[in-house]
Amino acid sequence: MSELSLERGLNALRAEIDAPVAAFFSSCVHCGLCAEACLFYVETGDPQYTPIKKLEPLRRVWQAEFTLFGRIKGLFGLNKKVTDEMLKEWEPLLYDSCSMCARCSMVCPVGNDIQYMIRKTREGMVAAGHAPEGLITAAARAVRTGSPMGLKWKTLQVQIDHVEASSGLKVPIDVEGADYLVLLSSMEIINFPEYLEAITKIFDHAGVSWTLSTDCYEATNAGIQIGNKDIAATLVQRIVDAAVKLKVKNVISPECGHAYTAVRWEGPNLIGKSYPFRVFHIIEVLDELRASGRIKTEGKEMDRLSLHDPCNLARKSGVIQQQRNLMDLVADNFVDLKEHGRYQWCCGAGGGVSSNERAAELKMTAFKRKKAQIEEVAPERMVTMCATCRTQLEEGLEEFNMDIPVVGLTEMIAEHLVEKNGDRT
């Protein structure tokens, strides 16, 4: 790696050092609670996976250049420098062993947001050219095609045709003035096309005005995953432009690839302006329809069901009770995992880990924490509302020979809809 690349990375780290960063490094008491909250550390016992250790490149730059003691040490050449070799060594720690689930941030006794710091450190890593190949490729594809998997509209159109043939309903496309613009993720388009059919059925049932956009149909934000604000802002702006063009009142995001938090919470700051529309997760919208009596269901699932809360939805966004309200509509034998909602354990695939082939083995090791949770309540099926979580749950349960199907909550609601004449949809 060239000196130019290293300096570019160091400049990116310097740019990320602000008052919260200074407060974090100054107030950290090295108590180790963040380690016990990290599934990568808990399941490996390896101290290198302690969250605070992953921040060492950023800490060194802060200490050497932003503290009086560090500057004095620098006069005598006593500071430990951040080198290209160090960044290369730390890159797997920042990308392979962190899903940015924020469980470590939640338990910090002095309120330090560690996952926020991980995100900032990734900015320096990617600027220096140290990032997993899978994430680099996904980010480039997202900017070029609009999808991290390179999916084009014609691929989604095939799924739309299947939905319309199966349901007998019309999927609205580029409808100006609709109440909702629905965004999808590539994983839903490819792996779980039943999600789009479920939305089509539910919104027809509830009389919801909605549309897809041919200009922007992908919600996944690869810029957030890799740690590049410019890419993240480009992808958010693409959503904003599509929503403004169609004059929609609301945008619905799935939870996948940090899509929801990227567009709802970080988006306005990334593009430097507020939205002329509101952003919701699909589960929030469905619960509002339930509360207003616009969703009518019939029958209940009798299997023993449990629920996995996606980190970005529950822990970061506080959407916890809504999915349980919806479960009550359709499940007669629901049991929560012991640690759920804000305290649930991550599935291990978020933060770009699922797009990082190198992290596959470590990801499965980390899944043992979720496996233990599931074994404790022994459900016959697991329910979730995130395509990334669903994929990880399916792969992990198969890896450990646990015959437990995983289903989407939106799809389950659609299966129990009642038509106005009383017939099941």
C-alpha cells in the first residue's frame, strides 16, 4: 500500500475525531462490560474481539494528535504510530468481528457509543484501501447499478409478474401521489420474493395507496456497511430523489443491510437536509393498520413460535412492541427468547458481515449465542422481519442441524388475512 493511501486513511480518521470521540476515549474506564456484550468475544473467548480493542487505530491518532500528553510524547518520538501494517492487521477485527449491532454501546456504564466509533474507524480503513473485497465490490455495484448485488429492474419485474399471476392483484409502479413508496432489498427480491406478494395482499386488503419506483427500489446501504459517508449519502439521495419525484407522503424501508437506520436516522445528516416525507419500517406500518382496524385476520398458528428482533429495528430504533402486537394476531403459542427486544443477541450477520466471505466461519461461531437462545425456549418455528437475519438464522440452524424453519412476520400476516366476504385471502 502506498504512503499516499496511508495518509488518506489517516486523514479520514482525523476527520472523524470530534467531541464525542474525545469524550469516549477520555471516559472509557476499561471495565470490560462491552466484551461480555459482544457475541464474537463471548463465543470465541478471544480477547482480540473485545470491542474496545477494535478501536485502537482511531485511539492512537486521537491520543497522538489531539491530546496534550500525546503531543508532548510526539516531541520525543514516543507515540505508537498508525502504520499501514497496523491497518492491515486491524481490518479483519473491524469488518469480520463486528456487526455494529450496538449491544456493546447499550451496556457501557458511561454511555459510550462503541458501534458509532467502529463506524468512524471504518471510514479511515476504507480510505486507506483496507476493506473486505466483498464489501468493496458491493459498494461499487450499489453506486453503479443501485443494488449491492447488481440487480436491475428487469429482475424485479420478473418477481412482480409472478406476484401478479399468483395473487391476481396489480403491483403499482411509479404511481405519483401514493401514500407510500415501498423499498425492497436485493435479498428479498432474490431469496424471499414472497415478501413482495405479502405486501401486495396486505395493502390491497387494507386499502393502502402505495407504489414501487423504477428509479429506486433498493434500500440496502452499502456505504454504511463499508464505512464511506460519500457512498452512503449517494444511496440515500437516490431514495430521496425517487420519493420526491413521485410526490409520496411516506417511505417504507425493510430492515436489511442497515437500510432502515440509514434512511430514517442517518439519512438527513448524510445529505444535509430534512426529508419532505416520513420514513417507516414495514412493521410499524402494519401495526398502525392493525391498531386502526384495517387489517382483519382469521385463524392462528398453533406451532410454538419465537421471535428474533433485528438489531437496527429493536435496539437502535425502539420498534419492539409492534411486532409482538402483530404476533398476537396470528400466533396462539408464542414465547419470547429470554433476552429480546433491546437486549436481544445479534444474529451475527449485520454490518456487512454477511457480504464478507472471509468472515463466514467466524460468523457461524458467533451464531452459537443465538443457537443457545433458541434451544432454551425450543420453538417449532422462528419468526423475524429482516432478510439478512432470516438468511443467517436459516444458515445457522442448518449448520447446527436444528430443524427449525424460519418465516417472515409480514408473510405470516398475509397468510391470515380475511377478505371482506369472510373468505381467507
